[in-house]
Amino acid sequence: MRGTVATGYSAVADAFAAVLAGSRAGVAFSVVRDGEVLVELHGGLADPATGRPWEADTVAVLFSGTKGLTAAACAAVSDRLEPDAPVARYWPEFAAGGKERVTVGQVLSHTVGLLYPDPEPVGDDRWDDRACAAVLARQEPLWEPGTAVAYHPTTYGAMTAELLARVTGRDPRAVVRDLVAQVPGARVFLGAAPPGPARIVRDPDYRISTFLTDPRRRRLVERMYRMLLEEPDLPNTGAYHRSGGLAGAGLASAPSMARFYAALCPSGPVPGASPVPAAALARATRTWSEETDAVNDRPLRFGLGFELADPIGTYGPEPVAFGHSGAGGGRHGAWPERGLGFSFLTNEMRAEDVDDRASSLLAALQTCG
């Protein structure tokens, strides 16, 4: 175990030591408040095959942790991307298939009912957001938008990428990168292959949708997550890193993610410290959808793209929290009432029902400070 902890945060160091002792790859945990580093710990292996150690600045695929950065970008331009407005106002082609009344908020809160592109693009277009968005624009939703909530693991990225491109006139990946870069010490690789990223490995018992038992909906999940299931080494390829998919292809370090989330919720009066206006962030982090996932049977609570504190404690024991988790165990977010940004990053993917690493760290963090 390497790194530092501030006075009063030894409980986090103890919890991290226990997490590291049970790891066969690498782990990192960072906590920041008002730009001050309270916890910055890392250890294990960035590449178990070669023995390369995890360093303080090691980056890894965020998987759906990328969605939290995308949600922040959408909030930052919400003066041009109104949540209550129809998507078709900005993206006219989206009105096809009876979707003329679908709102931006329904897309961002995972209630739109477009779980996968049909037909699925082929070749490299499979992970190209804008190619997928063109297909989704023509589709009919699986349910009446707004009447059910289900996590949209890949199509969220395609739809938000298209919306960001339409309202900014820029590459949506650049919009997200530039937003993160406004925070001192924070950086995300999105659409570029970084040097020396951690190599993703899976536990032998890794599974997705661990709340789900229905075989019919299991087949739907397998379609939604086809690439992750059929091409397990895809996240380790330069092609995937360069794709810059806004749903899951970002790469960053734990310190970068913690600094970014801390900047979103400064605990003191620091004018201009947040890259997202306070009113826009408040709107994006209130509850926009809350139900059991109609596909995965998992309790969900969403703002406008952000995951929020939920009944199963995804964001620890704090009652007010927002952020986004990532496949295999990543957990990145903020406790705004305490002004804390945090990030648990790992390259060792574990199934949700057996993975208590981030939860144990957040439980320890709650006792500190």
C-alpha cells in the first residue's frame, strides 16, 4: 500500500489495506475536499501478467463511470439543452418511431426505452456513438417513454453524444474532456489511447445483472451487453480507448475523478470553483426516476444521468450523494453535504453481489473527518 492519508482518516487506510490484501490486481482510492487531498492510496498490480505495479497516476477504463462525466457535461450546457424540451428540438431525426414527444430528461434519466440499437451497427461502428445514435433515432421505444426506468448501459452514451454534438457543434468527447480539464489536477482520456493504462482482468466468477433471475430478461441483458460478454478483452484494446464512447470508454486515475467530483460540490464559498453552475447541478442531482429496474430487478435512483444515493447503499451511508459506478466495481462520486469527492478505481472486475470493496471504503470514510 502506497500513498497518503490526512490526520483523522486512518480508518480509511485500514479499510484500504484489507481491500488490497484480498486483491489479485490493482486498486486505488482517493478523497478530495476543496482541492485538498485527504486520501490518496493505491497498490497492487496495474498489469498482473507482467507484474507492473499500480502507481499514483495509473489510469484505467472507467466503464460506466464515464457516464458521470457525461452527465456533468450535459448539466454544464443545460442552458442550451433543456431537460424538459423534446429531444427532437435539437435532433429532429429522433422524432421517428413515435418519439416526437420524448424529452431530454427521459433520455438522461434512463426512462426512454431504447436499450440497444436495432439493427446493431457492424465493425468498428459497434462502439461509435454517433453511428449508434443514427440507428436509435429511427427506432420505436420498447415502452412508452417515462413510464418505466431501466438502465441503458450503452445507448445512454450514444444519445447524449448526439445531443451534445447538436447543441455545441463540437466533438462530444472534447466537450467532456474540456469540462474535466477545468479542474486543476483532473484529466480524462476520451477518444485517445493513454500511455500505460491498467490492464483489465476479470474474476473467474464475474457476472453481470446479479439481481436478475428471469431467463427471458436475461436474454435481453445479454443483447444489451453483447460486446462486454463476447469480447472480454475489448476494454484492453487501443481501438476501444480511441472510440471515446460516452457510456463507458473513458480512462482516468482515481485522483482525477475525486478532484473532479470535489470541484462539483465545494464545501466553502469558492467562486468559480465548479465547472458546472450550481443551479444546473442541483437540477441534475435531484430525483428524476426511481424504481426497480424493469429489466435488471435492481433498485435504481437517477438524476439527469447521475446515479443518486439508493436503497442498497451504492454511495455508502451518506443520505445525499451522486456520481456513477462502473462495471466490475468502480465507484466515483460526491457527498455534497460534506463537500467530498471520491473515487474507487480498480482493474479487477468482480460481480456486484460479492464485491464489497468500495462499500467498505465508503463506510470507513463516513466515520472520518
